[in-house]
Amino acid sequence: MKIWLITGTSRGLGLEIARQALAAGDAVVATARNPERVAAALEGHGPRLLALPLDVTDEHQAQHVAAAAVDRFGRIDVLVNNAGRGLFGAVEETTPEEARAVFDTNVFAVLLVTRAVLPVMRRRRAGHLLAISSMGGFSAGARFGAYAASKFALEALHEAMHEELTPFGIKVTIVEPGVLATGFATAGSGQVAHPIDDYASTLPTYGGEEDDDPAVDPAAAAAAIRTVTELADPPLRLPIGRDAIARMRAKLAHVAADLDAAGGS
């Protein structure tokens, strides 16, 4: 039985990961600003579920959640940093205050929670960190500059931890979904920067779809995430969805072309 600690479990992907982990017989520490809502959504799992309040930007709460998890279950095997915040708009349309708010949740909060959990994993010389990033964490695009920047930073932290934590037996995986059918990626589910008229005529309106690919079912995404925790040698990156894979391949091709051009100069 694995012991999971998952942030942002009140809805969407986080809730589905918790649901599938419990269905597999694992124990879950499910955190959210409203733990009662989480407990109601996941009722019926008895002592294998511990729903706790967590504002991921609050260091004291993060430390309390890690301690409570150990008190109940004795260890933490898997940490899923799922809680996140969206921001949609051109870079010029984005205020510094809006960008800071996104970084507070998508980067600094992950750092707080991870630092609260890592001592538990290091003592056991075992564990698995999973960061829920985005295809935008690998390849930025119009209207997603600040959001993508926060996910780039998230990925940089986990690339470094992959090297730092391997000697302690701790695994690291960056999950990079494309568009998920959770409502998160629509403009109504994230903060929208203040529009500038010039961009309205030059940038497409984002409506939550990527090309012609359907949004990924969060249940399928959660299943892929649970599967990767079963691997003895999990990948550093786990792209999910055809749109994510296509976008990442396109960036790699672009970078390869730039390298070829630089090598010939």
C-alpha cells in the first residue's frame, strides 16, 4: 500500500488521482482549502483517507500536513503537487501583480510543500515526487506567457531535484498534460489579464481546445500517473495527450534546427 499526499484535490485531476489511488487500495492524504468537500467526494474509504485543509502558499500549514500524514500513516511514498493557478493573456497584458500571484501558487507553493515532505522521504531513502506541469511548461505560446513561465520554473526545480535526490532513492516525474477536460484550461477557470485592443486582432481567442484533438479525460490522465508510480525506473517527463506530444515534438524540432544553424556558423 502506497501513501499518497496530493494537493488540490477538491476537483479535476487532483480529485481523480485521489479516487484512483484509493480504489487501488492505497491511502491518500487529500488536501484542499475545503477538506469537507474532498471528504464528501471521496467518502467510503474509512481510515485510508485523511482529508486536510491546506493553503499551499502557507508554510506552516504545509509542515502541519506533512506531520499529520506521518502521524496517521507512518510515511509518505508519493507527493503529487497538483494545485495550480491559471493566467491567460499576452505578456504585455499581464501585470506584475498577476504574474506574482501565479508564481506564488505554481512555483513557490510547490517549493514549500516539497520542502515539508522531502525530509520524510530522505529518512526512508525512498519516495516519488510528481509535479503536475503542462505542455506549456515545455513550450510556451501566445496568451500563456506568464503561466508558461511559472511552469518552466516548476520544471527547472524538478530537473534539478532529479539529480539531487537520485542518491537518496527518491524518484522525480514531471507530468505534462495537454488540454484536460476539467475546466481548468478555459478562460473562465483562470485569471484573465486585462486586454489590449491590438492583441485582439493578432492573437486567437483561447477556448480550451488545442487544434482538433479532444480534451483528455482526467480519469485516463490519472491512470497514467498512477501507472508511472509503479515503475522501478520512471521517466523524468510524462506527457499526456496527443496535443502535448505534438507540441513538445514541434519545439524539439525547432531547437534542433536552431542548433544545426548555430553549428554551421
